[in-house]
Amino acid sequence: MANIRIHNLQKSFGNTPVLRGVGLDIGDGEFISLVGPSGCGKSTLLRILAGLERQDQGEVHLAGRSMDALPPSARDIAMVFQSYALYPHLTVRENIAVPLAVRRLNRWQRLPVVGRWWPGSSATRHAIDGEVSAAAKQLDIAHLLDRKPGQLSGGQRQRAALGRALVRRPAAFLMDEPLSNLDANLRVQMRSEITALHRQLGSTFVYVTHDQTEAMTMSTRVAVMMGGELLQVGTPAQIYFDPVELRVAEFIGQPQLNTLPCERDAQGRLRHHGQLLGLALPSAGPVGQRVTLGLRPEALRLAPVGRLGLSCQVSGHEHLGSEVLVWLTLQGSEHRLVLRCDALAALPARGETVGVHVEAARALAFDAQGQRLPVEAQPHV
Ligand SMILES: Nc1ncnc2c1ncn2[C@@H]1O[C@H](COP(=O)(O)OP(=O)(O)OP(=O)(O)O)[C@@H](O)[C@H]1O
Ligand SMILES: [Mg+2]
């Protein structure tokens, strides 16, 4: 069992609070991604889990055992960094062997020349070599073991860094943006390799990224962090389709969520600049209540200009291969919206006036504080 329990972690650097009471339960064998904008405290949280940083308050438990007094080496956790952190003067073989050598050989046995003749070292070295070779084979870098990091590509370096974590056979892996130095194609490839590795090992993975595609495609759960707080923790589908607040909805999704300021009318219907949208709020609230409507590009459909729905002018297209993003400007409010169309469908020309229909089932509504409000199709239409 390698579940991780994080309870009320707080950390400040000087007077700046960086973690403001973070709590999270990570299940044994789970792959959880931590996403959030730059500076929100992701690396700090990971470094506290690894024991590289000390929290001001709160606790970390691994498999039911408190980690707080343990140094990094005693935590049964391996960390993989964005910068690889390989020793440049050592070969890949020696780099991967480092954690095993530190654990199993004494100071004299570790010396390059003396160590070879030191009693007891040869059998241990042989065993270490076997484990390094097995990890290298698993990561497809067996042919690179005698090279130095400087003679490797970015992807190969990242594999070597993974190898060094792998040989420790830790209960949990912590990864801090391990793919962010790689080019787009290699990232996609390494993404599936890391997922495969997770399935093979069955260990707990905590993966920090600010690439939401990585988080959404690789993880069993995603934790969205902002300003030192966890805003929401859930499956990728929950985070995308059922965000608890506007900040989460705006952070997740590519292209970004469309937002539309609206007001509640006397019948509970939503109006944008007086225009009805075909949506209503089932909950009670004051007339004139300000509501932000969150509309993913797929919650909008082109429709004939009509009484319900929005009247827009097409301001541009963005071809993405199988689909096209159509950019629109709302008539009256000059608000910008984007929706997705099939690349093979007939597209309205730039400058053309079109109607846009909002799919009530996919619409998200938020109150003035950004908290989620239930919304439904306007009754009696
Ligand atoms: N050792 C330190 N001393 C002072 N401030 C620090 C230290 N480490 C981090 N910080 C600050 O704490 C905040 C959170 O940093 P952290 O590295 O955890 O962010 P992050 O979410 O990992 O960001 P990024 O996505 O850019 O890596 C930042 O404002 C950063 O400047
Ligand atoms: Mg970071």
C-alpha cells in the first residue's frame, strides 16, 4: 500500500504564503496530476512530499506512516525533475546506478579504483549492474548505457532520469514537469510511455504539469491548484464537464471557455444585453442577478438567426485539421465567442451574420463569486 495522505499543508517563503492549507488523499497506485498556473505552488508541494522542503504546518503520510521527520532518502519516494538532474561526468549506467550504490555500497566500496578490490563489493556491483540493465531495457536505452548525458537527446536524458528513479523501486514516483523540455512529438510519445510505465509498475504517481492535455490524458484524477489552494480534485471528465467554479472552468479546456455576462430576468431566464438565450436558473434569486455563463466551444451550434439564441458576425476561422474553430462577434455587445465546426461542413464566410444556439445541457453558470449555479433549458419554449 502506498497511499499518500496530505493534511492541511501550509508553507510560506518569508511573508509570502505559497501553500494555504492543502489537503489531498492519493490512493495506492493512483496517477494524479497537479495542474495550475505558474507560481501556484505545485513544485513546492511536490518538494515537501519528497522531503526536499519542510512545511510550516500540516502532515504527510505515506502508507500510513508519517514522513515529516524522515530525510528524502528514507521516504521510499523517487522524484524526477524537469531538468533531469543527471551527473554530467558519469555515464548513463553510472547515473542510473547512483541510488543503488548509495544504498548498498559503503564509502570505500563506491570509490572507482579502490572499490573494485574492496571485500564484498564485486557481488553487489554485479547485482546493481543487472538491475541497471533491466531498467535501461524497460526504458529502451540499453544501447546508450556507456554514453554521458551530454551525448544524449532530450528524450533520452529524460529516460535516463526515469531509469534512476525506477531502480529504487519506490512506493511512489513524484514527477515535476518531466516532459516540458521536449518537443511536441516527443512529448506525446513519452506521455504514453509514462502511462504505460505506471500501468506496469502499479506504483503511485504524482505528476506536476502546467500542460492540461498531459494532465487530462494521463491521469486517473486531476487536482487543479491556484494561489496555493486546491480548487477541485476529480477525474478528467469531472473537471472538464462539472467544474465547481469559474476559475477551474476557465483554466481547463482548449480553446478557453467562452464567458458571457448575463442577468436574471423576472421569470428566472438569462439575458445577455437583453437578448434571451433559451436558458433559465431553477434556483431562486433576485431579478437582475449577475451571472456568468460559461460555454465550451462545443456547447454552441450555428443556427438560423431567430428569436432565441444569439445573433453574431463571423470574424475569423482557425483550421485545426479535422475541425475548424469559428470566431464570432456578438451583435450588440461586441463580445467574442468561439465554436467548433467539422472541417468538412459548409462554413459561414467571414463577415456573414449567423445565429448561435446554446445547448442548455452543456451550459455552465456561475454566480458573482464564481461559484457554480444550476442552469436548465428555458421552460415553455
Ligand atoms: N526557495 C524559495 N524562496 C522564496 N520563494 C520561493 C521559493 N521557492 C518557491 N518560491 C515562490 O513560491 C511560489 C510557488 O513556487 P512553485 O515553484 O511551487 O510554483 P509552481 O506552481 O511550481 O510554478 P511553475 O509552474 O512555474 O513551476 C512562487 O511565487 C515562487 O516564487
Ligand atoms: Mg514548478
